[in-house]
Amino acid sequence: MKTTSIAFIAAAFSSLAAASPIDSRGSKWAEWDNSPFYFTSVYKVVATPDQVINGTTVTPGEPGAIGYYNYGINSELNVICYNITLKGVTGDYQSPARTATHIHQAAKGASGPPRIAFPNPSPVSNDPKVVRRSVGCLTGPFLTGVLSNGVDTGTGFTVKQIEDNPAGFFTDSHTVKYVPGVVRGQLA
């Protein structure tokens, strides 16, 4: 039965590919403009422990840790795709939000509320010293699980706000030992 299912899926994908080929010489790419894989902006952030802030006080994160946060935004569809890799991060995650990996709204040198909560990067092997990774896409409306004046800090937030002011946003992850952040990086 497994062979039949795999064969069926393979046939479905091959017929789909044959039914709608993408011709880079023609106008077929225009059809992708409304796809989540069409990005209106892209951000590549290197997050380090020395950028972590608690309020307005520098509070270094985990020594030797580094985070690579890659984001593709389609503001027309309110979609953000992510490829997050953490190296040298140890211990369990901790945050009052739904997850411990976020984009926060705040300028460099300041703290601010989370606006988007991403799935925490997971180890890519059983060796805890190996990199942790999280890859996927999220579509608004966004919820963080953190309340401010009784309202979730993701409520009403759109990824267009990041495009309008990338310097006003940072990304980070939090662990039990490094609650203010294990690493942090501004989007611009």
C-alpha cells in the first residue's frame, strides 16, 4: 500500500509540474507574484550575544552563541518565511510567549514587545552541541501569547510594518539561563 501511495503522490506532482511549467523566458513568473514565495523584502540577520538588551541595559547572552535569522516577507499576503539557525545555544527555551523565538518591535539598544513568535529551532541531531534549526512560513494574523493591556502583542501587527521600518525591529531567542536573550540582532 505504501508503494501505491508514493506512486500516486509522485504522479500527482509530475502531472502538476507538467500542467503548469514555469518558463523563465515567458510571463509565467508573473503568476507567482501572489505566491508566499514571492518576497517583497528579505532580511539576513546575524544575531550575537553582545547585542542582548534588558530594558536599556546591555545584558550579554550566551558566550560563543550565534544565530542566523533569514526572513522573506510577502507584505501583500502578510506572510513571513523563516530559516533560523542557532549555533552554540545550550539549555531549554524559556519565554512568557507561545515560543522563545521572536521578532520584537524596538530600536537598537531598547527592549520591546514580541510581534511574531516562531517555532523554536530544534537540534538537527541527538548531539546537543549540534546546530538548532527552524524553517517554515507564517501567515498573519499573528499571536504571541504575551498580553499588553489585555491584548496580545501580535494583534493587528502586519509584516508591512517591518518593511516600513526594519531598524525598529530585532530578532532573538530566549533560554532558561539567558532569559533576556541568548542572541539578538536588529533587522537593519
